[in-house]
Amino acid sequence: MSAISAGELKRRGVSAFSPALTDDDEVMITVRGQCRYVVMKADRYARLCEAELDHALHETRADYAAGRIADDSVAGHLKRIRAHV
């Protein structure tokens, strides 16, 4: 992964990303030598978002199959919440 210092980014602006993103999908922005931010191509970001949603769907289905999700009415849900308070 390429790295750009905050000072370089300040001097060159977003044009500093173009050369770095030709080789990698992600670029680290360093502040005082420490990685503080990561910039990535939009298509990479979209893939990460999709993967995160797929993972959440998988977890939800597993929770439902294990009985950890109740598909009750609103009144039933509120009653269950109040019983645990």
C-alpha cells in the first residue's frame, strides 16, 4: 500500500493520489509518520460495502436460525423488553 504524508497532500492536493492509486487500490495518509487515514478507489469501497452487507445478512440469518431473533408483534417486543429491565 502506498503512503502519502499529510504535508505532501497539503502541497499537491488530490492530485497526489493519482500516481499512488495507479499501483494500489488504497493509499495511506500519514500524519507525523503514523497512518491516520486510508483513501481508496470508489469501486474498491463499493466492494467493501457490499461485503459488509453480505456479512451482516449472513449473521442475521444465523441468528434467526438459532432462535435469537423474534418475529413478534411490536406489542410483544415491548413486553419482552420491559420484562428484562
